[in-house]
Amino acid sequence: MKHLWPKINKVTFFFLSFFLITLFSTMLFTTKHTLAYVLVIIGVAILAIGLLEEKKKLKHERYTIAKEVEVIIAVPIAAILTFIISTRIELSYGAVGPVIAAGLVGFIGSFLKNYKLANPIYAGAFAGMSSATLFPNPWLVCLAGLIAGCVFVLSHEIYNQTGGTLGTIAFSGVNIAKKIAETIGGLL
């Protein structure tokens, strides 16, 4: 198994890098303001430099199998909690909303006894910020969280302590889950 991890790390590195580039490309082609173009171009340049620097490291703390299972379980739970709080709880002024729900779930997750689960919980909370129109069924949010949890485990050694990692992981999980849902929906 030891000889397999470097290959998995490289594949995961390029997988997440692809999603980052996709995210920036989408922003670039949908932006209508000059300042936004400049900011996106600066972001792509910073991304390229960061990816090159991070690729040189590729040696971070390894997870044990038990820790990997904890992460893969924590991410979808956080995603579902965030989604339910965001879409189902009404206050006097309306729904709680995704930002407050994600902040609440992440805040509570930071107080858990196992502090090392705080980042996976935040990644799940970001995945749970999805709209109810995107995922009408909470089980699809669970699928997005499960995929994000797997990506988190695979990418932990690569993107550890890199800014934007949790959002990118959530983006990849939601994007893949949406494609799976569209494919299965089209087959039924």
C-alpha cells in the first residue's frame, strides 16, 4: 500500500487542481466587470504559483485508516446538518440561510473533542450550503458529502494548509454528485 500512495497523491493533486482551474475558468467566462476579470486573472496566477510550490512538498501527515473513516463519516453528516438547517429551519425573518447554517455547523464542529475533525466538518458544511433547487433530496447532499469526504481523505497530504482547499473539495463533491444525479435521473 505504501508504494501506491505517491501515485494516488499525484492523481488527487491533479484532480483538485482541475476543479480549481474549472472554478476560475467559470468565473472568468461569466464575469462582466473589468475589475472582476483582473481579480480572476490574479487568482489564476496565484493558483498556478501555489500549485507548483505545493507539488514540491507532497509530504504531509498521513491519516490512519480509522481517521480516514472518521473523516468520511463526518463530512456527509456536516453536509446534511448544514443543508437541513439552511433549508428547513424558519425564523421570524425567513429561512436561516446557507451562510449562517455553515458557520453554525463549523462552529459547533470546532468544539468537538477530536479537534482534527474541524476541517472535514467545515468541508462538509460548505458542501451542505447547496440550494434546495440543486438538491431537492437531502440524500443527494449526503452523496455530495460522501464524495467530498473521499476527496478530503485523498487530498489531505497534498493540500494540507493551503487556502481554498475546503471550498474546492466541497465544490468537487457537489459537482460530481450533481452529475451522478443527472445521469441517474436521465436513466430512470
